Amino acid sequence: MMTRTHNESGPRLAVAKPSTLSNNEAELALIRRVSLRDRAALRELYLLYHRRLSRFLMRLTQRQDVAEEVINDTLLVVWNSADRFRGDSRVSTWIVGIAYRRALKSIRRRRSFELLELEATDSLVGVDGLQACETQEWIEEALEELPIEQRMCLELAYVLGHSCEEISVITSCPVNTVKTRLYHARRKLSTLLPRLAGNPPNTPPNNNQSP
């Protein structure tokens, strides 16, 4: 696009800078190219999403080979179904949703998996290394006792930063179900962590007990 400007020597033409595409618009353009069987576009998507998906899947499976297998399966699905993507959600929500479903199938096939190692929280700052390791073990043990759907909702919300609405699309369940899973997961963790640390949860006093 050209615009007309003026200076002392008379009018001249200046080229206007094109508007910058948003991340989602740029990814939509890649999806359109993939739908036309553009392998270079698929490669760009792979490089764009590999680190993010790898982090998500590694924290779920704790196995690099399984994570890579799911990533490859996810990109294969993208390659085969890009022409059916209508843009009703963000590209990232669509791709993470595919990875979520592929991971769920893989996890259910491999019942000997280890799940979810949450990053150290701010509450761990200032404790020594031994205490930090013990606390991390308590977190892992507590997470393993949660149903898989609740664990994955926690991961999608607090690690990948998806909203409840996006998690609803990714997991193909209603928003209220997502909120309920997150609520129960947080509630269970608040009970499990003290028990695993050797501190039983507070119990109401027994009023019938003699003084």
C-alpha cells in the first residue's frame, strides 16, 4: 500500500509498512499451507510447538520416548486434518487438544507411567536441598493419587496457562466440568500433602471427650 506525502520538493510516494500478524494469524497461515500439503509449513509448526508439547508431555509421562511418539502422532493428525480446521478456536488450543487426546490414549495403554512433576513453588524458596527434595516427592505422590483427568486439567491450567474455556475445548468437556475437576484436584491436594508430610489434616475437637 502506498501513501502520498509532501516535502519542499513536492509530493512523493511512501510505502506503508504492513501490519504485523498476531501469533494466531501467523499459525492460521501455516495451517492453510499444511492443508495444501506444504511440508515446509509442517516443519515450521513442528519447530514452533515441539518445545511446548515436549514440556507438557514429559511432565505427564516422564518418558522422552513416549513424549516424542505423541508429538509425532499429533503432527501427523495435523497433517491429515488441517483442511478440516475451521478456526473456531485458537490454533494452539486445537493442537494441544490433539496432543492431549493422543497422550491420554498412550497413558491408558501404559499403566506403568509416572505423572506430573510440578515445578517448585514459591513456598519452596529458602528451604535446604533435602527438604526441597522431600517436598517434591510429596507433591509427586499426591498428584499420583489424583484421577488422570484432574491431573491433566491442573497441568493445562497451571503449566501451559490455558483458560477453563480453552481446557474445555482441549478435553472435549463442559467448562463447568473443567472448573469442578480443578476444584476437586486442589481440594484433594490440600488434604493429601499434609498427610504425606506426616502432618495429619486438622480434625474437629471431640466435644464428648472428658477433660
